[in-house]
Amino acid sequence: MKNYLRNWNFMRVLRLVLGIFIIVQGIMAKEWLLIGLGGLFSLMPLMNIGCCGTSGCNTPISKSNKKVEDITYEEVR
């Protein structure tokens, strides 16, 4: 359990709290859709999935050693 909680940051905890809040509001309003959405939003930080986790939004870095040459343009009239 200690190893599982080691990689948690503020945003991950906030997403879990908001998901639980949505579940509680869904139970109070007796709305199954809110309970389902709250479950989904609570499951995402628990599994560390989504755009905010595991570098989902990063683009790969090019590992090319090629030298970039300047391109010259000539004006056509």
C-alpha cells in the first residue's frame, strides 16, 4: 500500500476526491448516471489512466543526429 501511494500527486488526489463527491451527489439525488460517471471519474485516478497520467499528453522526442540545413528561397516575379 505504501508503494502504491508513493507516486500520487495533488491532481490525482483531487480527481479522486471529485469522483467520490460526484458519487455521493448521485446517491443523494438518486441519479444512476451521476453514480456511473462518479465511478468512472474515481476509477481513473485509482488506475492512473487518462491524459494526466503516465505521460499521455507528451509527444515523442526525435532522436535524430542529422544537422538541420538552412533553406534559401528565391523570389519569383
